[in-house]
Amino acid sequence: MTSDDDEQYQKSLKVFQNQNIFIADTVILGTEWVLRFAYKFKSVEICQAFRKVFGLPNMYLTNERLMLQVIE
């Protein structure tokens, strides 16, 4: 989401393009916290990023409907 480390970004891009991915609620919460406090993302930017990730066809969440409501 931040592309701050190109090597890690390229590796994660391959994973997101080629594998099914499950993201637990706790990981989403932790990611939001880091983006907000460490990277100074605004709430709208975080929600936009999550919408993109959650919209991937190979993405699985514990409760997709709830997460989509939360980011609205």
C-alpha cells in the first residue's frame, strides 16, 4: 500500500497477482493503525486503499460485508 520498499513491493505484488489471499480482521486493524499513525494517511486514503485490495478477485476476508460497511 505504501510502496516504500521496492523489493518487498515487487514480492507482494506477485503474491497478490498469483495466489488466493486471506486477510484476518486483526491484520486489517493493524494495517489501518500503521497507515494512519506511521505513514500519516488520511482516513479517506486508507478506505480507498482497502477498497482496491478488498475488490481483488482472489481476496478473502472473515466478514467481507462488514469490512465494506466499515470503509464506507
